[in-house]
Amino acid sequence: MDIRVLRYFLTVVREENISKAAQALHVTQPTLSRQMAQLEEELGTPLFVRGKHLTLTDAGVMLRRRAEEVAELMDKIEDEFASREEVGGIISIGSGVLRSSHVLTRELLAFREKYPRVQYEIYTNTSDYIKEKLDRGLLDFGLLLEPVDISRYDYIRLREKERWGLFIPEGHPLAQKEQITREDLKRTLLITPSRQSVQSEISNWLGEDFQNLDILASFNLITDMTVMMNTGEACFLAIEGAMESYVGRGQVFRPLCPELATASVLAWKRSQPLSGAAGKFLEEFRQRQA
């Protein structure tokens, strides 16, 4: 299967119309129609439901997902080899919403000032999503919050610590406190992280089962839960960096006492050699973090 045909397929999917896709690709409509028909024949299944607008069959949806991954990986390969002589190209990084993201951002800006041909693609998502993209070779690096299974990765642990605490509505009684104790946490309606490893960490700090807390909802990415912030009742159990931009906008942050703090790591796939801009960035990042 030709990568060029997969790119043609993705253009047809985006335009939802053979004629528009042909114009975008600078090929004739009959040529593009023939390519799509041959692709369906090669795969042995229809990819499109043909009507006023083209829509995808279930097989078409599956192919789109795989074609996007293949196209992204080919772009990375081409970029890495194109930038071997002069440091340039794209470095792709996945990150959670972390305080240590500020440290990484400073490093990225400093590196680009030295190598202005470098650009960055930043993906913000959960640790599981980031690790999946690392495993597939679609990310160069992942910034991950511990505790996390990093047995398949090499990594650098950042010095910046991530403090756990509560994001509290300003009118809530706990907003008057400077710190949040175990007893405070037990008596509070909470919105909590869904990661099992994080729940185990909090259970150890709490001294009892995490499930004994009064939990309204759980989240895998806290920014998706901000719609619930204005209820004035529930408090978010999260790391300090997760919602820093909301402090002063009806929310305050109060750390746990005794302190619960975890580190974050910049990780990369152990079996994947980093070349070009990504390899150079790692070399300089390692020196600056030593």
C-alpha cells in the first residue's frame, strides 16, 4: 500500500468530496476516484458511503485512524533525515497539565533560541495516552507525573516537585485554611484523579482506603472537569500545577498537610534512538539538568 494513496485518502476524508479533494491534491477527479476504488479493492471492503457528502464506513473509520498514524510517522522520518546536517525540524512532546511544564517550556525556548529552525508539537493528555504515543514512535518525549510505570522508557527526573492539595471555591469553609489535613479531606465532597497509581499514593498518605472518601466524580484530565468548578460545593484533589490559571478566578489552592509531593519525568522510548533535533535537545537538556 502506497503512502501517497493513504495521503490521498486522508484528503478525501477531510474534504468529504472527491472533486474538492482532487483540487486540493492537484490531480484530476477521475484519477483520484480510480485511486480510491483501487484502495477499496485492495482492502476488500467499501471505505465510503457515497452521497451528497462522502462519509466513512466502519472500515473507513479504522483506516483513517491507521492512515493518520502512518502519515505522522512518515513525516517524522522525513523530518529527522532532512535535519541531519543542520539542527532543525519538529520535536514532539506529550505532557500532562503539570507545574513542571513551565520548566520544560523554558528549556524549549532556550533550545530554539540556539537552534531557530526547530519547532515543537505539544500534545496535552493523560499519561496513558502519552505512553501509547511514545510506544508507537509518534512522540519523541513524554512529560509524565509519578508514580507511573516507566520500565519501558529511559528518563530524566525533573527537580521541580508537584504538590498535592485542594482547589477550593472561594466561598467554601476550607478556603479559610492554609493547609488541608487528613480529617479535612475525609469530610469534604471531592472530585478526584482516576489513575489507580495516584489513588494508591493518596491512600498511603491518607492512612486508609481511598474509596472511603466522599467522591462526587473522578477525572483522567482535570481540565475536562472545569465545568463543575462553579458548583461551590465540591473541591478538586489535584496537583498544584493542574489548574493554576484558575486560582484567583473563584478558586484557591491549599496544599495537603503533611505535604504530599511527587516528581515528574521526561521520558522517551528505550529502544528508539533519538536523532536530529530530538537527540540534540536531549543531549543539552541532560547537561542542564545534571
